[in-house]
Amino acid sequence: MKADETLDCFGLLCPMPIVKTAEKIKAMRVGQVLEVDATDVGIKSDMPAWCKATGQEYLGIEEKAAEYKVYVKKVRQ
């Protein structure tokens, strides 16, 4: 999937990938896509829940071994 920005959260544990995502998404424009690269398995459930709570669009996840690429589209300020 094509992303406008990438956020490296390798080695960070919950809740830091979500905290960093929230900070990064604020600086992005509506319509842009953020790729979050993480190693914390919790991101699989945390990111969809965060998107639902904040009104952003969860686009999906790619898993390879213990690495996760999560995609979020900014749909609101």
C-alpha cells in the first residue's frame, strides 16, 4: 500500500505506538495515509480501536514474522 508518511515504532510497547501515531497524524493533511511500522503485537487490536475512537480510517495491516505495517488514513482534523 502507498503511504504519504512512515512512522517507525519498532521496539516500542503499548501505548507508545498509538501515542506516536496520534502525534504524527495531527501534523498530516486530511486524505493522507500513514504507515506505522511496529513490532508490538498489541497494535493489531489497538490501532483499529484508536481509529474508531478518533474518527480516522483504518486501512489494514500487513504482517511478516513479528513485524507489522499498519495503514491509517487521516479523514478528519
